[in-house]
Amino acid sequence: MVTEIKIRNFKSVKKLDFSLGKFNVFIGENGCGKSNILEAIAFGAAASADKLDNEFLSSRGIRVTDSRLFRSAFDKNFETSIELGFKSENGQSKELNFELQHSNEFNGKWIELNKERNLIKINDVVKGLMDGKKPDSLSITEWAEVQAEVASNREIDSLFKVLRQVPSLKEHVKFDEISIIFEKKLKEDRIDSYLSNFKIFSPENSVLRDSPRLEKSADPLSIHGEGLFELLQEYSLNDIDAINTIKEGLNLIDWFDDFEIIPSEGRKLIRIKDRFLDKSLDFIPQNNTNEGFLFLLFYLALYISKDTPRFFAIDNIEASFHPILCKKLTKVLVEFSKQKEGKQSIVTTHNPFVLDGLDLSDPDQRLFVVYRNRNGETKLQRVEHAERSYELSHGWMNGFLGGVPSHLTS
């Protein structure tokens, strides 16, 4: 789980450091920078996957624009590089530092300034293990951790034993392949694998309503909803427990009775049964049901699936939902997050009732107010647990929590 994030000079964020729980909610007025924070995380995730082309960035939910608008521009000196940092619950960390290759246009070609340094450090570690000496690039604590990792892994330990028996390799071996092997064993690579699939989901009604007609996404679920049919079809054939869990969650919709997947060479359907209709009537196809049901189906599949990212964001999770359903859905998704290998997520919302589904006494459930200070910089403040005489929804609407457009309420 990602526990700490650092963002520098990305869009409206000049300097931001914050910690996350398992289920995180961002609130704030329109244009305060909630989406910019999510995009900064997604940009770092794309870098972890070593894919920074425009197409990949867009598929992760980043609004690709002129390069000058990717960096903070609060003063004339807006050529400062973008810096991103991530830390996991067991202390693994990833630091990224970027500069534009082309200052006048955005073409996805960014430089990771410390990539070469990291490779050198890894090669230094390999040489140190071969020689039985601590590399200068590592602290005593880091060196002990590396030695413990090798000692506990027979495969990599055998590799170094072989290398130690060939003295000439110490001077002439090319360490690139060894680095690739060893990188997978280093703790910072594990946070890479957790980060690399981060996406900002923003499902669209038109896509969900007719997703079987669209070309299948390369990912199990795309950010707008493509792939939902294929994912549900796979589970209906191979993981009935997942399908049953999704159906149980769909009982948040009062009229829902059942759904089935109809694969065919022609039109593919997700057919839904309305419990109030006559039993002789056929199931309703997904293009004829209400959008709230489709959004709920999408979110349940997203949180339950083993094939979707372990860490992701949802922008405007309240879309198409009744306020009371927002509260109930939050509780359901929190419970899914608590399960073994449950998802870590950040959701943004403008619906106060989403907040009432949170229990802030649980450190895994966190609420953050995003706002812009007097200089226009995006800032973030965590709402701590406290004894309150009001619901969180009431506190937000009445300005007790912040995150309200004061120029419209005065």
C-alpha cells in the first residue's frame, strides 16, 4: 500500500506532501486541484511502467495538454522540474525527477534524471555482493537489508555464488541483465509493480450502456468502462464467487433481482432482471436499464476483480447516484477494501452523503479537503477523527470542514 506521496511543480500543485489510508476521499470546490493530484500520481505510475507517451498517459486518465501547463507556473520561473515521490507501508520508496526534452510542445518524452543513478547503484550493489564488501552507495542499514534479501532467496544467492567463482567477470561483465534480475528483488521495485497500473477511472454512461459493441480494451477495465462485459463473462465462467459477490452488492438497487451474461457471435448482452416485472418477461438488456445501475455494476467489478489495479482513483464517484445510495456504496467499498488483498483507492466527490459512509476513527478510511491558497496553489488538509454533533455531510455543507466556494456563500 502507498502510504506517503510527494508532489512538486505539477500543474496547480507547487508543493504537497500527504499520507494515505486504504480508502481515501477528496472533497473541495470545482477547480481546486483534486484531479491534478490524481494526475500527478498517475504520471508517476506511468513513469514506473516506463511508458510516458501521450496515448498511454491518456489511457491512464491524464489530460494531456501543452507541456507548459504540466508544470506549475505561478511565477516567471516555471522551468523547474517535476518531482514525484512515493513510499509504501514497509518503507519502500520511489523518487522521480523529470524535465521536458522539448519546452514548446508536449510529446511524452520526459527524462527521468535519476534513472541512470539508480542503475549505477544497483550495479554497485551487485559488485559489492560479489566482492563481499559494502558498496559506498549504501548505508549500513541498506546493506544489511540487501544481504538479508539475498540470504533468504536461494535463486539469487546461487547466481552470486557462480559469479564469485569467475574473477574476470568482476572487471568485464556487463551488469545490465544482472541488474534486471536483481532489481526485481530490491524493495523499491515492489512499489513500482504496485504503482505501475494506477489509473483514474471515470466511467461514461454511453460506454457502459453499449460496451459490448466496442473494441475490447487492452486492460481488464478501461477508465471509461470498456472491457466490463469481457470481465463479467470471464468471472461467470471461472469465478462464480466473484459474480455472486457483485450480485450481492447490486442489492443496493431495490428492484434488482439477477443478471446474466449472454455471449454470442453477434450482439453480446448483460441482461438484468427486474424483480417487479412479470416472471414471464425476459431480462432487460444493459442498454435499456438506468445508468445508476450500470455505474454501480462497474464499481463493484472494479473493486472485486483480481485483474484490476491494486491502487487506483475514481473521479466523481457520485455520478448518477441517489444521495442515500452514495452513503451505502461508500460503506460497501470500504468493506471490500478491508478484505485480503483489497484495493487501495482515492475517490473524489461533490456529494456530501459520500462522507457519511466513512468512519474516520479507522485510520484506513481518510477524508481530505483540497483547496487553493491565496497564491492559487493546491493544498490538502486531512479531516481528523473527532467527536462531532453533526454528520460529516452537514459539516461540509455548512462550511465546518472547508472545501466550499466561499465566494458563492458570502
